[in-house]
Amino acid sequence: MMKLLLSIVFMVMVSVAAWAGPPSLVLVQYRAFPHHIKLTRGAGKTEVIKPSSAAGNNKNAEFEQLHAVLTGLYREGYALQSTSVLGSADRATEVATYVLVKP
């Protein structure tokens, strides 16, 4: 009887894990110059976020815009999984990529 109960519990656990499916993934790419942010949720779901009109008056506008994008994703339930930065000491070639996952 105990083996039957354990096998039922095991089958339920396996089926729940299979039913859950893969996590949702978002990639955010930040390029410092020329400033733009790319956000993709998959094939055909990519958006490019251009600098706001306030960028001329506010030197921190580009970082505030990146903050707004990441805050919005956190509100949707995404969590930062990893970050990578490509480029050299020259800021013009620097590209930061953020991988966010929602379980």
C-alpha cells in the first residue's frame, strides 16, 4: 500500500513539473553610444526604445530610461538572471546585455 501511495505522489510531482513549461525570458540590450535600448521577448517581439526628448537637458536621462525599463520588467515578475558587458575602454563601443527570467 505504501509503494502505491509513493508512486502516485511521484507521478503527480512529475506531471506538475512537465505541465509548468519553460520560463519566460526577456533580453535587454543597452548601447551607450548612440544611445538606445533594445528589448526582446522572442522572435518578432523586439522593440527599440529611443532616447527621450529630455535627454538634451538631463545628462542622466539615458540611465533613468534604462531604470524605467528594468523597473517595469520587475513589476511584471521578471528577475535578473545574468549580465554581460562587451566593448573596450572606449564608451562608444560598450554594449550591456541583461537576461531576465520570469519563472
